Amino acid sequence: MTAEELTALVGRRRDGLARHDAGALAADYADDCVLQSPGWGTVNGRLAIEQVFRAFFRAFPDCVFEFGDEFVVEDRAVQTMTIQGTNTGGFFGQAPTGKPFRLFLVTLLTVSGQQIVHERRVYDIGGFMVQLATDGSSVEPAQLYRQTLARAQADQEMRMAAEIQQALMPQALRKGQHYEVAASSRPCRAIGGDFIDYFSLPDGAFGFVLGDVAGKGPAAALLAAVLQGVFTANAS
């Protein structure tokens, strides 16, 4: 993508944000893109990112964007903005508080093949949540802050679990005298219930196992890891 094309993409983002058009914003993301942000954690896929935009616009229907500095370098763009609005739609499952907020945000975009493949958002999620809290709410600012920190910690733990799960996968490519095999695993969430393993059997034979635990998420991933370990131990 040329610098002019990337600059045009950033311009489309400004327009989509100003119009609260989640569909138009999502159109510039790749199907397998990744969004990382303090509030939402890690979000995978264009459709999921579109839902993030829709949820934000529902929570703050009057929000306005003041755009600041923008930088375009090779396949990356940096965009800064200040967002102002009122909590009239509720956020993170909390009831609307009617409280105004002002948030400074930095977005870092990585583009490939005319589409955004990775976005990182940087902002003060703790200060943001405190602004949304009411003075006499049953959910105090400190509690909201703890909830936010817990969410961030859980997201970090999920990323670590995903790295461990990938480490349990066999090498991507394997060749033998009469065979050649390649495999990969891409869970629809951070972790999933699928596994694969290869085995060298007597007399030059080759064996493999594919496992798919019903369901998704941590429970399926834990059971898959246990089953993979049991199967590997008894493969002979």
C-alpha cells in the first residue's frame, strides 16, 4: 500500500468514526485481523471488531471525535484523537450513569494488502471507568477499576494459555520416506479444544491423531491438553 493509499484509509476512519458507521469502519479490516485494547482485550476477526464499534456507539450515542496528530510510515499509521460523550447507553454491562467523559486515545495500525491486519489502542482505561461511575452508584469507581484490572489480567492469562497450547503442537512440517505432512491450528478464540500430534511407528510407519473437544474456550482447551497428554503417553 502506498503512502497515499494509507493516508486515504486513515481519512476513511475519521469519516466512519464521525458518522458512527461501524460497518464502514469494519470494511477496512482483514477477515483475520487482530485488535488489542485495554478495555476489550484481544479481539480476533473483522466481524468481532465491527461488534466492538457497534457496542461503543450504543453506549455513547452522542460521542464526538476530535482528531489530532496522524503519522504514516511504510505499512503503519498512528492516529491520535480525543473522544467526548455521555454514558447514556451503558458500558461493560453496567447500567447507564449519565456521566460525561473525555478520553485521549492513540491507535497504531498495521496494514497489509490494502486492509488493516493489526490495531493496538492505547488509553487510560482506569481513568475512563472512573469518569463513567456515578457519585452514589452501588458500583464504586475503585470497584470498576478492580474489575478492569481483573479483565486485563484474565486477557494476559489467556494469551499465555494460547502460547502454551501452540507450544504443544508438533512441528508444522514433517517428512518421512513415503509421506509429507503439514498442519496448523487456528482456534476461533484465544484457545480452543482442537489438537493434533504425529508419531513414528515401528517399521517406518507413520501415525497421527486429530482431536476435537466439543465446545470452545478454557474448558475445551484444558480437556484437549489432558487428552493429548494421555494419548501421547500411550501412542506406542
